[in-house]
Amino acid sequence: MKLLVPVKRVIDYNVKVRVKSDYTGVETSNVKMSMNPFDEIAIEEAVRMKEAGNAEEIIAVSLGVQQCQETIRTALAMGADRGIHVKTDDELQPLAVAKLLKALVDKESPDLVILGKQAIDDDSNQTGQMLAALLDWPQGTFASGIELADGKATVIREVDGGLETIEISMPAVISTDLRLNEPRYASLPNIMKAKKKPIEEITPADLGVDITPRLTTLKVEEPPRREAGVMVESVAELVDKLKNEAKVI
């Protein structure tokens, strides 16, 4: 079985995000970048599937600027076998990413696509669902448990009411949630081995995909600072403030 795992380069989760002075986006210059945490979970799950004998090859895929190869190398050090870098300096929105991934699926013919449920930079939570729709494949989103057997995947999903267990046929698309596993740290020997693993570099034009943005960002600004709380003397005063000042009732 072949696994395809998309990994995204994002601002490190420990970094305080700053808005650009012209309000066109967030500042990424001289900012520490790392693999999207949900994608780390996806890579870890793929490696565990391979270690259990359920998979033979893991392909790590990243889309974007040249530095995305560093993210692919991290995935290779964790246990992926080879990488594919779809290189572009243009903005990639979820639909464009899904179309590029579909083209790669058509090219590589994997049995399973495992990806993070969302990226921590845009929080769109759209790519996995869009990819499943474009491929017309079954999907298991927000996975906190995955079991493979007899060409099917049993997926435990995190839903608002608790947990939901579904069974889907493969090939399929699965998006990972936080409680699925705890990603391993790449050891120094594996980091050195990853430098010798192949990374194929292609462009969106090579895949015949139009990545023109469909959405326009008008303005990005920080949320207002939280104001200090106040003490009230009575329930009547609390109700009055909620009604007339906060205007929530």
C-alpha cells in the first residue's frame, strides 16, 4: 500500500504572530517556520502504518516556496521514503491545493491520503474535504483513531457530540486530529539519512493546474485587546451591564 502525506510549512506554533504594517497579511520575514502540527501527526500515523506492515511506501508532499523542501526533509527524517515538492511562489488557497493534490494522486496512485485536518496559519479546514470531493473518494475527517483491515479503514472521528466510528473503503482521504498520536522526534541518524532521500521538484504548470486565487484578502488586523474585568455590586447591575454595555442580552 502506498501512502501520500501532504505537509505544510507554517509559522512555528511557539511564535507570536505579527500583522504587517500595511495590514495585507502576517509577517513571515525572519520568522521561525516549521511543519504544521496536524501534518506531523499525519506523518507519524503513516510511519506507524508502515512499521505495522500495512504500507510499503510513504510519499511526503509540500506545495509552495523553495524553503518547503526543509519541511519535506523533516518528514523524510521522521520516516517518509521520498518527497515531492510542487514549487511556486504564488499564494495557494485550499481549492488550488486540493487540485494540485488530486493531480499528484492521479500521478502516484496512492491507496490512502493522510493529511492534517487544518493548518494553523489559515485554519481553513477545507483541503481534505475538497480533495475527497474532487477524487470522489470516501473520507474520514478529524480522525482520533485509525485501523486498517481487508481494504477498509475504520476511523474514529472527533465530533461535537463525542466520538463517531465509521468504516470507509480504500482508496480514501483521512484527516488527522490532535488525539490520534504523539509525533516522534527525528533522531540524528535519520536526519542524516533524510539528506540522501530523493525529492522530486515540479511546478503547477507541470501538473496542468490553474492556481489563480479565487478569494481576495481585503485586510488583516489583530483582534482588539481584552479589557479588564469589573466588579458589580448586584445581579441587577450585572444584568444592566450585559444588556446596555456588552449588548449580549
